[in-house]
Amino acid sequence: MPIAPLLAKIDQERLRDLRAQYGTLPSDSPGLWRHYAKYLDVEKHMRQNVGRAQDLDLHRQPRQRILDLGCGGGFFLFVTQSLGHDGLGLDVAGIPIFDSLVEMLRVDRRICKITGFEPLPELDGKFDLVTAFATAFQGGREDSWRWGAAEWDFLLTDLKRQLNPGGRIFFELNAAYGGQYYTPQILEVFLKHGGVMERERVLFTKESARG
Ligand SMILES: C[S@@+](CC[C@H](N)C(=O)[O-])C[C@H]1O[C@@H](n2cnc3c(N)ncnc32)[C@H](O)[C@@H]1O
């Protein structure tokens, strides 16, 4: 799937403005904002998300309704929208680079903080695919807390409730557990929900569960 037609859809003047505004933030601005300045490399992130969409076979699927958890700048939803799918992103607000990228890429985002043991809000119907790439809601290197097995179990049970029959859940996990993607206890929960693991990637279907 060529990325040139995707890049051609981007407002270059707006992108230049964003690079000027956020490309070199002062050293006293929040560390996360400076870290996320890497998302201004639009070509790199477009290419990465084309790969993600293709790995999920979305270039061959009929119209899917997609929910992307922690959607960041919205690149994945932008790519999948270009493939004819419908997307909704969930993310926290207040990270200016992401707020601006989501607006520039014209993707639909709802502000929602994913929190352990709290169900997702009602999202106006069910989804065929729920994704979460480079996940951060479970805690990261800079946090003193991490989700345990019970929080993951709650999230997976809740996400399956949001799926259409045959629907899929796909996580691309960050290595949040001392450099590991999950603990043995979390692995047990993933297996209970029928997860198929390949390094940082975990795939479930609505119906999958350990037999
Ligand atoms: C590393 S970025 C990944 C962004 C995007 N998924 C990607 O791969 O390009 C992690 C994202 O998770 C979001 N995030 C972190 N904690 C969250 C929470 N509790 N609920 C929702 N989003 C969260 C961040 O704001 C950020 O957009």
C-alpha cells in the first residue's frame, strides 16, 4: 500500500506550523510533550500505521467499525479511514501535539481516560475491531504503578462486550513490566481470554476463550 497518496492528503502548511510550534519545545515544558514531538515525523508514522493496518488485513476487509484505545495523533485511524473503515479513537486530552495532529488528520476522537476497573463509556454501538498500539494506560516506565492481572481481566471482559460477533481485539504492548510485555499472571489472563501472543502483540476474538 503506497503512502504517497496518504501524505498528499495532509495540509502541508498546517504541518509546517505544527513543526514550528512543537518541534523544539523549551526544556521546561513537560517531558512527555517533548517525547511525543517524534510524532511530527508524519512520513515515519504513516508508514508504521500502514504496516499495522495491513498486518490486521484491513486492506482486504469490508467496512469495519474500529475503536483505537490511546489513539495518540490518530495515524492508525487516518490510514484505516483511507481504506474505507469507520474509526473512533479514545485518549486523554491536553497533549498539544496529539490534539493538533488529531485535528489535522480529521479523525474522530473521544476524550476518555482508560482507568483500571472502570468500564468504557457507552460508545454508540459495537465495534468489529478494538486496537491499542504502544499502550500506556497500564502504566509505563515513568509511573510508580502498573496494572495487574485483575485490571487486564476487567478490560478484556469489558472490551468483548463492545464487540460485534466475530470481532477482534488487538494489543501492541509497551514493555511496562521491568522490560517485559506482561507478567506470568497477566499472561494467564490473556490465555483465559483466548489470546494469541507473539512478542508484544496479542490478538483476541469476541468468542475466544480457553476451552
Ligand atoms: C505511546 S502513545 C501511542 C499512541 C498511538 N497509539 C501510536 O501508536 O501512535 C500512548 C498513548 O496512550 C495515551 N494514554 C495514556 N494513558 C491513557 C489512558 N489512561 N487512557 C487513554 N489513553 C491513554 C497517551 O495519551 C498516548 O496517546
